[in-house]
Amino acid sequence: MIKDVLRSNWLFPGFLVLLTLLNLAQAFFSELILDESYYWYFSQNLSWGYFDHPPMVAFFVWLGGLFFEGELGVRFFAAFLFSGTIWFLWQCVDHKDKQQNQVLFCIFTASVALLNVYGFFMIPDTPLLFFAALFLWAYKRFLEHEDLISVLLLAICMAAMMYSKYHAVLLIGFVLLSHPRLLLNVRFLAAAAMALILYIPHIYWLYENDFVSIKYHLFDRADSRYKLAFTIEYLIGFLVIPGLTFPWIYKALFKTRFTDTFTRGLLFLVYGIFLFFLFSSFNRRTQAQWPVLVLLPMVIITFRYALTHPSFKKWLLRASIVSFVMLCFLRIAIVSEKLSPITYETHGNKKWVSEVISFSEGLPVVFRNSYTEASMLMFYADRASFSLNGYPFRPNQFDLDSTENEFRHKKVVYMSNRYDADSAFGYTRTFRKQIWRGIVIDSFVSWRKLKLILDEPYVHSQTKTLSFKLYNPYDEPVPVSDLYFYGLTMNKKKKPQDTLPIKLAGIEKKQMITPGDTLYLTAQLKDRNKIEGAAFFRVCISEKDMLPFGFQGNVVPVKN
């Protein structure tokens, strides 16, 4: 009787239903993580692209919000996308003993910790994993049947993956490397052409926005210098990314050979992504979730290997059960701060938001260098908020959209975790024990979208005078008296080194830059010795010399 149940055709679908319900419950009871609030902010203004990512995550958050409010609305489709991911991984396995081992597959896939978080967190990797699993199944089908359905599926998958996260190019690229003849296959080329056509709206968005996302990911995320810790952290992280079952997963991986085209593609994905981010670690810190795509081929390879190795299968099942039990506890800990051994991003957000609402007394709130804090406040309090970004932080969606205009000339509460002067109020965020202090600004003014372009293609270390153009893109005049100019020196990785004041010449106090106008300025450099040894230089602006200077100037090399 039990054997019949374990081999029933309903066992795996039933598992997916239960998994979906569990993830929906998790989504409902867990507070948002910081990045989720940011993607919710994306969804409030649907677009073909955003500063950090393509638009797929914003679309699913928006779609979920049509059905439910709160956290469940943000994450509603994550549960279904994850169950779909598991379904397509199951479809990628062809073996005569597959049906008799449904329990192993269910427990094994439910025990891979990093994979399972995408069942209830809605971040770009969530739709990426779903469409990647669908792509692997479609690719397998294409290798067997080069029919119209396979071509259409591949086209949709490739476009959808790229709309989810730019990392999708790795999956597509390594599959092509594993089977170069695809480039001579007319049907595959047709699928690629259709995918490109479907992707045109985002490409056009990138063009309209000066390819801001591509520039950020390729050139602006590098760390200041190489640290051995980056590579060591990456190697350790990659080793344990599958969770407690990692010894069995890597054993299956190392034992699997290039027996067929599809398996070759799976192995190329794992080794290719591993090597790509290994080299990336020489340039920057690699986040744990970046190589998450390797989990898909790892699951397929490990399960297939277990089907032909009884002893391996037995130990994989045991390890999966232990890992699953531990994962269940972690799920509870994510919800309950009292039961969690550590403070996590889902803990205490409603509490600090309520504190801000209490002392801000209805005023809009501006955060210094924190798009997540601003987004979280908007989500939980339905209160207008804005992230004023400047060094040593980075640009983000708040710099790209027009939210800044809603706060100019208004009385606001200005919150900073770096504010040194006396503050009227503050709070401590539970996660990372970050302390924020605030003051009231009677008339908040920021001009973050001013464009400043140096006339010369470089700055010499002995330069005494700078000439540059200042363009006003706003629909109101900008008073020059509000602007304080600084030179910023940077190292070879474009990380800040030092600042030096810049004094404008020949400018009247009451001079204004009219809307759409360009002002030609000359300035004297002080403390020129600070330029020596720098690799790059830019001019930045601080409003009224009290706000952090922004990213208005172009970056030029320094000649020593």
C-alpha cells in the first residue's frame, strides 16, 4: 500500500501543491527584506527597465499587488514560480526509475536552502530561476524535436530570462559553448532572433537612459583593490551554496561524464559559471546569490546520479531529510525574531517604520544614501520618502526617476546614519544595529540631476584652473548660490580617495541657471597636491554645503 502511494502519479503534483501553500504562508507571515522593498518601489512605476535590473521582478510584484496587499502581494507569484522551477527540473530527468523515486526528488529539492528562499522572496533571481529551468527543459526538448513549439519556447525563455536578470547571458552563453553547432542551426538562430525582437523594448530603454544599467554592473561595482578574502569567500560560498547536501552534489558532479549533448550543457553551466565568478572575485566581492543558476544543473545531475547508485541515493536521502528539518527551523526563524539565533532583514522593519512615523509627524522623509530605507518606509507607512544619494554611496533608481521633484522646497525630515550635528530624533534599525538620526529641514533643495562636464579630456596633477559646463535639466531656475563645488579624486577602480574645494571665478551671488540652459564656469583648484597619485577625477556638487555631494560631474583620468 505504502509503495503504491510512493509511486503514485499524484505524489509529485501533491508535493508541489503543499510546497506552494507553505511558501505562500511564509510570504504572508515574513516581513520584507530590504531589496524586496526596493523592487516594490520599482513596481509603483512600471517601466521597461530600472537602474539596477531589467523589469521582470517589478512586473511580478505589480501583478501580485492586484490580488493581495502587503507582503503577500509582493511575493504572491514567487511561490508559483518556484513550484514551476521544481516542475521543470523534474521534466528534465529521463530515467526508467524516476517515478519510483519521487520522494527522494521532493525532499532533495526542498532541502537546498539557497534555492528554496526563492519560493517566498520576490527578487530578480526568482523569475530568473523559473525561466532558466523552463529554458533547460525547452533546450532538452529542442535537442529531441526541432519543431515550432521548441523554437517558440526557446525564444520566449531566452527573452524572459534576460528580462529577469542580466546573469541570464551566462546560461545562454555556456549552453552555446557546450554545443557550438547551434550557431549553424537555422531553427535555433530563428529562436535567438525572436528572443532579440522580444527584448527590443528593454534595449531601447537602455539606449534612452545612456545604458545606465550596463555601465553600473560592468564598471561601477568593482572594489578598490584586490583582496584575497574576496576569492576565499567566493570559493567557500560556492562550495556550500547547495546546503548540507553539498558533498553528495559535488561527488555526483565530478563523477558525471559528457555522455550526451544535454549533459554536456549542464556540466558547461556549472563549470562555466564557477570560473566566471572566480575571475570576477579578482575584481570585486561576489555576492552569494550571483552563481545561483548552477543549482539547477546540480539538482538534475545529482538526482540522475542517485538513480543509478543505490548507496549514494540512500545517503543523499538521509542528508536531505536533515537539511530539510534545519531549513524548516530557519523558515520559522525568518518570521520570529525571538526564535532566530541572528537578527535578519525580516526582523523589526515595522517597528522602526512606526517610530519614524511617530516623530516625523506627517512630514515627508528623506534618507541619506539608503534606497532600501526609503522604500521600506513607503511600503509599510504609505508615506512619501526619497533617497538622496551621494558619495560614498552609489546611484540607484531614485537618481534615475523624478521622485526628487516631489520633495524640493518642502519641509522634510532628513535622516542620516552619518549625521554628526545635534539631531532632534532617531531610531536604531534592528538589522545590523544601524543608528539613524534626523533633523527637520524647512525647505529641502536638491539638484541631483545637474550635468557637469569638464572641457578637457583629462586633468593634470598640476592643474590650477578648471573649465567646465553646467547644464540645468530642470523646469525651474537653479541658483548658483545653492551650489558648492568639490573635486573628488579616485583610485584606479574609481573609488573615492580625497576631496578638495573648488572656488568659482566670475560668478555673481544671485546668478541663476535658467531651465535648459548651460553655464560655462571657470574655477580655481585648492589643495592641488591631493590630485597627485590619483587615477581619476570628477567635480561634484553639494547643495547649500550640507547635503552629501552627488554624481553630477563626468569622470576623467588624471595625468601625473
